[in-house]
Amino acid sequence: MPAYAVIGGQWGDEGKGKVIDYLAGDVDSVVRYAGGNNAGHTVVNDKGTFQLHLVPSGICWPNVYGIIGNGVVVDPDVLVGELTEIAARGIDTSKLFISERAHVIMPYHVVLDRLEEEARGEAAIGTTGRGIGPAYMDKTGRMGIRVGDLLDWEALVPMVEQLLKHKNALITKIYGGEPLALDDVVAKCRLWGDQMSPYAKATEQLIQDLLDNGKKVLLEGAQGTLLDIDHGSYPYVTSSSPSIGGACTGLGLNPQAIKGVLGVFKAYS
């Protein structure tokens, strides 16, 4: 079976979460491919109202896979918080998987995001301050930490030590902020590794297997097309590609596998 996508046609907040949750009852998997916890989808059902920032909107449907692809940047604290709240309401989270290639929003990303925005002054671009932009910058700069890295402790510690020296230099010498302690960051990574381990998977292969086996895959766009880093209202955009092109790179998906795209809009008075 082919994949179908639901994306925002404007700047986000079009009501995609409700549409995706409705359609999720007829598919086998709902997949996030871009953005981070700067996105927010609201799902309302008989178990209450769910505010989802990282977890795919189909999570409330039984037997539906929820997949977070490699194009998403993940704040493990936010993700674990969402999963804990969802599980407390009786929702099964055992079918959620996170790409081993997804990049992690580190503590210094959040600090730098806020310091950089403050330094812009009147030229501020309206960042959410959640570390999304700096995480994507490190991904492109080939100095990011991925979910799979959290599971390789011996390789991770020297990586974090080297990166933190560089980030602390930026924080203190450029922006006049307080440095982060290596022990605190390493301890946080150890906790995250334990928490992410049950969910980490080669999701590009999982998605391909689902399609090869005739399963229905729904691609969940975050934010909106006019926030796309390339095609949006630059520079007032996000740091990823929420348009349909981002689904291919953000999931390792063959473009020919996508057979339909539904754009969601809202009316303005």
C-alpha cells in the first residue's frame, strides 16, 4: 500500500492533529518526519484531551504504530513526559518507535537558543526557545548527537566532553551566560539512554517493511508549509522542512511511495 500525508498549508495551527487522529483509525502507522517539540497537535477522544508535541497523533488508536523518523529532533525529557501521561490514561505505548538516526536536543541547545534570541534584540525571529534551531544547526554541522549515540556509552562520553567545551565557550565568551557542568550533561545522557533504549529502532526499515507488506502509512506533517526553511516566509520559518519534500529525507522514504497529500488550512477573518 502507498503512503499518504497530511500537512499544514499555512503557518501551523490549522487543526492537523484532529484530522490525523480521525484518519488514523483506518491506517496501520502514523509517522512524524520533521520538526520537534515546537510543534503541537491536540487530540480529543473518550479518554480526554491530549496535547502532543512529539508523539504521533495516532497513538490513541490500538494496533497503530507511532513512528518518529530521523528528520525529527527529539527532546527526550519532553518525549518521556508525554509517554508517561499517555500511559497513565490507559493508552498503549508499546508500538511507538524512534529512529536511531534522530538527533537529540541537548541541554546546551536550549540554553543557546534562548541566549541567541535575546542577543537579536528587536530583530528577534520568534523562536520557541526549545533548542530546535541549534539542534538542526549541529546536525547540519556534523556535530550532533543522535538517539543511537545515547546507546553507545563508551563512544558517547568523549563526544559529549568535546562538544561541551565548544558550546560552553559560546555560552560564556559570546553571550555571557553560565557554563553547563559536564557531570550534569553526562548524567542526563545516561538517563536518556536508558529511557530511549526500548523505543530506538531503524525506522526507515520498519516503514519500508510496512509498505512492502501492504500496510497503510500516514505521514504526519508538523507546523506548516509556510514555515518551511526553504519554501516558507523566510527568515520567519522553522529549521526543518514540514512540506512534503521533508517526508522523503526525514524518513528515508522513496518519493514514489507517497500517493497523496492532504493540505489542511484554516480560514482567517
